[in-house]
Amino acid sequence: MKIPYAATARLLLHPLSVDEAERVVAREPGGGDRWAEGYPQDGDVRGVTGFLRGVAERGDPGVYRAYEIRLRESGVVVGGIGFHGPPDDLGVATVGYGVVPGERGRGYASEALRALVEIARVAGAAGLKGDADLDNVASHRVMEAAGMRCVAEDERLRHFYVEF
């Protein structure tokens, strides 16, 4: 199944194929891959590993997959974003994301997450959730900027949600 890129003013969300995902997990760029310093991060590898496990267990997840965050002008990969799998029984999908340290503070994560929220909405999800460590204020701001609101907090995490 061919999933189209999602484009924003400055970014492309590139849907990873299985082959591309395997290169991310191996931390070995191939072909025309252009990775910013620090990509992939440990979180990218964990997320893409989950994507590959889901493909092996359930087949291609369609739009509910892992994406690379690429700069539109240069094509350089500055991070990763994606779903932890298809929506649950209530129709809610879970999201994760990260931008390499050298590219943070430019609004890329918020811009990418807004695009991912729209992908989930158009695909028919009932809502989208995510979480971040209590001290990760930057990530809290990213989710708030994408229209998600804090709905709970425990001893470790703040939980965010947007309903469609």
C-alpha cells in the first residue's frame, strides 16, 4: 500500500516502508537517505521497532504507521513521528515523536504533530492521545500547540488527548 507524504509549510512526513524502517532500526542510512546528526535517536528506534512488530503481527497499518520528519527544502531527516499502531477499540490512536537535539526549538515537532493529528482525523480515528514525562515541558507545549489538552497526570507522566 502506498501512503502519501503529508506536507506542511516546512516539513514532509515521510511514511516509512518496511525496508526503510529496518535501516532506521539498524541505524544504517541507505540510498538517498539524508539524516541529521543524531538521527535516529533511541526513541525513533523503539517506535520503528514497534511499527515493524505490528506489520509482522497484523499487516500493513495504512496511515497508522511510523513517519520520518524531513525538512521540505533539503529532505534531511530531523526526527521521527508516528502512531503506536492502529486505533484501539474506542477508535483512539496513540502518538509518539522526537526531533534531534540540533534541530529543536524551531517548531518542527509542533508542526509535524499538527499534521499527524490531521492524518488521524481524516482516517477516521475518534481521538489521539500521547504522554510525556512530567519534566518534559517542551513536549507538553508541542502537544498543546497541536490542539491536545492535558487530561491526566500521574507520578511520572502528563497525558494529553484530542477528540475528533
